[in-house]
Amino acid sequence: MSYYDIDAILTDAEKIPCTFQIDVPDLGYLDNQPGHTLKSGSRVALPIWLAEMLAIANTGTIDMDDPSQSSKSFITFDLPPALGNDVVQALKADPRSVPLRDQSAHFYALATHMMELSEEPELSAVLRKTFVSRAAEIALHARKVGGAGGKGKGKATKDDNASNLGVGGAGEDFLRGLDEWERKLFRCAHDGTKASKEWMENVKKR
Amino acid sequence: MALPLPPGLTQNEVAFLAEMEMVTVVPRQRLDSIDLLGGKTPQLRPPHRAQLPLWLALLLKKQRRANIVPPAWMHPASLAEIIHRETKEDPEAFSPPPPPPSRALYSQPGTARRLNPSYVDDFTQTQQNSQQDPNSILSPPFLPSNVAESPAGYLPYHWLEVAEALLTHAGDDMPAPAGEVRSLLRDLVEVRAAKMRSSTSALEGFGDAYLTLRGVGAMELAENRAFLAGLVDGVRKIGASAEATRREEEEEARRGGDYGGDGDEDSDEDMGL
């Protein structure tokens, strides 16, 4: 993850549900109560970069009366709804039919970040299966879109844009549901196919 | 970021490298040996076959000074056999690369051994005086796998590039009508591209997280390199945290064995209070 990686920055701005463990004076505007104290136990969506810091840091106070109250972290956080149970169940059922972009534009980046913060062994396995099986689909579409298929050589490029060899409407829905990682994969696959096609056509000119 | 090219070779670079492949020509005119940087080319005497690099063979072909003998694997029967193997016999794997040349000694029949470049061709022989060196055994990408004697039924590393070049510039030298060879070649390209896509499913489960790319040609690699690398990298990132946890647990188990118990953490907490 590079310092200048725009996707990493955008991923850090994704909000996750957090629960405050302590009262914070004058922060009530986060919970639609300007001027009031933010009560402990109130749930607020915070961006990851902030939530991570608050969850790791602790108050550092020592409460002699009640030891359990001392040194607790400011907040606890849950998995964002994009990685919630219903999404995971849907991915288990059929990875290809879930538009990941609707959940989050940086779905996988968000998921890996969350898995770094808290351990989710099951989530990791589900995501891996999702990523791989969707990648095969992406490769297929990348070859067909724009008439890049091996058979349509030379003349029929314009017509192929429309036909797409049977992946038509459903394919567009699928491609719209790709998250950023998958879009990059799509671009890679598409560029590769396109370059091969260009080379094929150039062989004849030399 | 400065260089807009993706890592690895582009298709044009691969095709350029493929022009180093040796092919067999039947010269029509006499031509003396040419002293090139890479060594001397063999003398061309009309009825005798000779082996030249592809670029020189294509040049001579365009000037009508030579005919190119297509490699045996480009024969329609050979291509059909490969397609059959790829689709019916083994629909999972790519067809294997050509075997290294081997031949039994006269004195010991039945004991085929890998052969030294002495088998190879005049061009590389004159190029290296050390052709008798037993260490310089050639392995597949450097085998003369596109000469007329190369084995049928195996696709060499540069199969697509060489076949395209030969079909385009030496279509009249083909053993069958060029259109027939070309359509078989198109089928093969499609079959293998589909196989390349389905091969990614090997990454789905934990444990066997690798892709087998044995027998994949240079041009196919150039086409799929970015996609496959991105895919494997994504799988790595998704599994990174689980992997880190697993390693920690292993480390913990190893240390736990040494010190006998996990008393460290408890004592730390006591200190805090």
C-alpha cells in the first residue's frame, strides 16, 4: 500500500459502525445532538482511519475503584454492512450474481483492511472463492467486450461491439458490479487481448 | 510509473524474439556464408536444406531466393492431434512442450539419452566451438523446435508467433492449403484461451494456491501475464491476514513448547494493574 495510492486513501475513508465506550463532551453533533455530550454506548459510523486509531488507543486512566473501567479503548467497531452476514451468505450462494460495487467501491480492499483489524477466518475463505470465480467471469467478458474475440478479425469489429457473442445484457450488469480490484483485473485482461489482436493484424503488414 | 509499459514482454517484443528461432529452408540460389554477430550462417547450395534464423529465412523468402520448410508440428494432422488432445484426452492441462532431443548410442541401443547440440544445426555449431561440451544441453525454449525435423504433435514455446509469420509470408510452402492450417490454428488459440481462463479455478481452495502454466506459449503468456499476476496478487492480499495469523500461531506453538506454558501475557497484565 503506497502513500500515494488513491485507492488506499479512499478505502481508509470508508465508514464502519463504531460504538463509543466512553462519554465524550461536545461531540454530540456526530449523533445529531449538537452541543450535547456523546454518551458511551452510542453508535456512530466513523471512517476507518479514525476508527482504527481510536480502537487501538486507550484512555490511559487508572480507576482504582473499578479496575475494569480503566484503560479501555475509546470505541469498539463492528464489520461494515458491506461485509455483513447477508452479503456473505449471498456470496456463498453465488459469487457472480452479487454486484459488489453496490456494497462498496473498494470492496476487497475494505475487506482485507477489516480482516487485518479483526480476525475473520470464514470471511477470508469466502472472499477468496468469490474473487477467483468472479475473475474467471471477468476474463471471459474482457475477451468478448469490444469485439476482441479471436474469431472477429479485421472486418467485423464494429458489429462485434453490439453482439458480444451471447453475453449481452447480463454481462453489462455484471461488469457494472465490479469493485476496483476487479476493474483493474478487467483492464489487464482486456489490454492483453487487445494487444494480441493488434499484433495479429500487424503481422500481415510487415 | 514513468514507463507506461506493463511488466514483462509485449506481444511485439515476443514476436521479435521469435524471429531468432531456427527454421529449415530450401534455397533456390547459391549464397555464401554470412558473418553475423551471432555467428556464421551456413552456406546455401540449392538442393540442400539449411537452417537459418526465421528473420533471415523470411527475408530470403520475400526475395524468392528460398522456400521455407514448415516444421512438422504445423502439419494439419499434427495440429488436429493437438486439438484432440487438448479437448478430449486432457481437457484440463495444456499439451506438453516438445521433449528434449534424445538418441541412443550406436553401441548401446535402447538407451536413449539426452543429446548435445551436436544434433542441432550448422548455425549454432559454427557459432560455438564448444559444441562438444556436455554441459551445454539445450532445454525447451532454446531447442531448435521449429526446424523441419522437430517432433510433430508438440507445440514449441514460440508456436503462435512462428506459425503466424510462416502462414502470412510463406503460405504457399505449407503442406496443406494455408486456410486449413490457419483455421486449425484459430481453433487451437480459442481452446487454449478458454483453458487459460478455467485454469484460474485452481486458486479457489486453500492449500493448492498455484497455477500450472506448463506448455503455455510465449504469446499466450504475454497476453495473460497482467491478468494472472493481478489475480494471484489479489488472492495473496485476501489471504494475507489469515496467513499472518497462522504464522503467529505456529510461532506461538513453537515457543510454547520451549518455555512451557503461556504465562507471559498474564504477568504483563498484572504489572499494568
